[in-house]
Amino acid sequence: MTAPLFTAANADALPARATALIARLTDADATVRRIAVLDIADLEDADLLPALVSVLRNDDAAEVRSEAARVLASWEEGDVIAALCEALLDADADVREAAAQSLSELKDPASAHVLVGWADRPEPFVRAAVLRGLRELRFADSFALALRALADEAATVRLEAVAVLGWLKDARALSTLAEKATGDADAGVRRAAVGALGFATPADGFVVAALLDALLDDAWQVREEAATTLGKLRAPIARDALIAALDDAYWQVRVRAARALGQLRDAMAVRPLQALLIHTISNLRKEAALALGELRDRTALAALHDALDDSDPDVRKAARIAIQQIESAG
């Protein structure tokens, strides 16, 4: 059945346009109802929220329910959030995805109180959506909930748990994240955990050790993320491993390793980076040039001047930038 006709408590005070739009919510044509949902949302009138909630809960057309779920992202009233949580169980995948997306856009920490009531649902999709919704809310219980979810049987849930912990940047999570970075069965979770470790410091030796292990992971995406995070941490001990990663089978890993070596600013990286200036892959040549600029080592100037004749304009630009950095350093 289509959504029941909504009657606001102050219906007499509603503008004529709003009354007409509400009437269209019971039209036999689903397209008419969907457009009415959009038009009602454009009015931005809180008194009309129950009408949109009613559509989300009752309309028999998935495309109309999906539209209602999307437009309700702009509101954080308790009944709206409750309806969106219920929509996570909708029979239609598009409706479920729209509801999850709207919940992920919540900004008011008070909204978390409704979300956490759904955190232990048996459906992995719901558990993951709840964590995704909690990510940016800075809710006091989010840390414990996400830490517990790292042991969830569903990789999608563990992935969202890692994202929450990475957002919170609570040092208490570092050891568990380090374990997930090297030990999780899912490569996507390992990659996310490696990235989440970016708020650690070089003094966190167990984190650096985990990242060095991740630099040898079977999945190149994990190795790529490990090189990136090691660059952020600027851990001197990572130099040799990053130099070795310049020969990785995947150019994406080599690019990130080159960038990380520039961030480390270790002169021992000059020669291996110079060797990349004549690589067949232009992205590697460009990144090597930029990294050499970060190193500020004058012994790289001759090779960088040669790169000014590179066939790729981006490489030439990177070489010019690097030369300026080195020469301005004195």
C-alpha cells in the first residue's frame, strides 16, 4: 500500500503548497509520489517530517522509500533516525543503502543514542551501518563498541570498526590495530588498519614493526598503504625497507615508497631515488624527483637537471620544483 495521507497537527497553518504536496503522497503513480517527496524536502519544514517518515516506512515502491531515506539525511530528530535504522532492514537493497548513507551523515552526538540500540543486530549490514554512522559523532561509547567489533565475524563490520578507531585516534587502540594490520584474514581490513595507524609516533616501536611487516604483505594494496603510513610516521628505521620497496612488483607501491623516502629525508635514499628518474613509468619519475627535492641533497642536482628534458611535462615540473628546493636550502 502507498503511504497513508499525512495530516499535521497544525494542518491549518501549513501553506497551500505543502497541503497539495502531502496529498500527492497517495497518488497511484510512484513517480508522482517520489517527486512529491523531493518537493516536500525542499520546503525544509520540520512539521512535514512525519510525512516523509511515513513514506519511508509505508510506501510500497522501493524507489519512493529510497528517495525518502535520502532526503531525511538533512534531519536528526529521534523519529527520523529510528525510521532510518528500521530501513536498514528494508527488503530492497537500494533502500538499505540509502538509509545507511543518510545515517553516515549524522553530526549530532545525541543521535548516537538511537544508533547504538542497533549495534548488536544479527545482520552484518546493520552492524556495519551503525559503526559508519557513529564514526564522526565523538560518542563516548563508540571506542569500546568499535574495539569489540574488531573481532566481528564479518569483514565489513571489522572494516567500519577500524574506521571508527582511526577517526577517534585513541592510543589505546594502537596495539589492536597493529594486530589487525598484519593478522586479519581480509586484505581490506588489513589495509584500513595500516592506514589507521597513521596517528602513532615513531616511538611506538610495535606499530613501526607491524607496518614493516605490512610492507611485505601478499596484497599490494596493503603494501602501498604501509609505505604511505611509514612516510607519515617518518620512522628512520623504515629507510632500508622503503628502499627495498622501490623494487616492488607493483608501481603503486614504488610510488608511495618514493614519497615516503622523501618524507624521511635520509641522504642514503638519494641514489636509489635518482635511479628512478629514468624509469619507464612517468609517475615513478615524477615522484622520485619530488622526493629528491625533499631530501635537499645537492648531489641530486645533476640528475634532476637531466630530468628537465623528460618527455612528460609533470616530470619536468617536478624536477624544477626539486631543483628550487635544493638550491634554496643552500
